Amino acid sequence: MSAEGLLWIAAAYFIGGIPVGYLVGKSKGIDIRQIGSGNIGASNVLRILGVKAGMAVWVADVMKGFLPTWAEAQWQPEMAGRWWLAATGTAVIMGHCFSPYLRLRGGRGVSTILGIMLALNWKAAVTGFGIWLVIVSITRYISLGSIVASLSGAPLLVVWGSPAAYWPFVLFAGMLITWRHTPNIRRLLAGTESKIGQRVKEIEPTEGAQENG
């Protein structure tokens, strides 16, 4: 391991930890963790604060994954195809899920993994986003689309011919994101998960919302 590589990973973690959804909520005078699903991600912000705020958070979270990973590839071209690059992206997700600014609480990393995939292999990223879009369009469950799309990341890298060094990191990220959706999975199985279009007052608070972000 090189010192420079470790610095990239550490910086990626702290960049990923920037709680954009929380900050946007605070700018509107609310704590997004106390409303709706309790999550600081774009989907909860969308429900609470509307399309503009939700899209702003989504774009920012995607860029958190994309920029550190892409920047390392540009700064150190020799990293392309090596595990350092995927590890940098994974560090962003760890920061997003366990933010150092929110006492290791955070979001679920779905938008962030899309950004990482865009930096590693844009074709795999676009395919994964398409999977998410199809599932959400059919079921109206954002959480279900997010889980399936996240778990598809590593297989899509294989399909689109990405270096094997990337696979385990993206697989780990997908499994982490799925684990972070445990309350959603329980509600999906119970038939109580919220769908797109439901009013905020109809959304049940996330189990352990403070822990899961």
C-alpha cells in the first residue's frame, strides 16, 4: 500500500461523509432524520421537501461517489484497473453510511454507488440505473429498485468487462447497501413499505432511524 493511495482513501471517506440531505434539511429548518423514513438520502428529501431539493441531494450524492474515484484515475492513471480505485469508491460509501460528521450515522449509499460505477465503467452504471428505473416504475418501491440495482453492480462489471480487481469492492458495497435497507426489507415483506406518491404522514418512521440514517 502506498501512502498516496491511503490518503486518497481517507479523503474519499471524509468526502463521502458530507451529509448533504441533512444539510439541505437544516437549511429549511428541519432535521430530515426526524421525518418520513428518517433517512438523509434523496428519496426521503424528495418526499419531505419536494423535487428540487430531492434532485439536488441525489446529484450531490452521485457526485460524491464519482468525483473522488474519477479524480484518482486522472491523477494516477496507473491506478486504472487496480483495486485501489474501487477501494477509493468504497470508502466514499462507507463515509456516506457512517458519516464522521453525524456520529457514524448516515444514509444508505444508493446514489453514491451509481457515481462510483460511472467512474469505473459507465456502461455498467447506465445498465444498473436502467434496472433501478424499471423496477421502481413497475412496483413504485424505490427501496426494492435500490436493493436490486446495488446488488447488480458487481455482476454488471463482469458483463461489461471491467477488471476483476473492481468486483469484490463493488460486491461489498452492494451488500452493505442491502444491509442498510434491512428496515425496508422488513416492511416490503410485511406489505407496509411506502410507495412513490404516498404522503409523508402515511410513511411509518424507519425502525432505528437514528442508527440507519
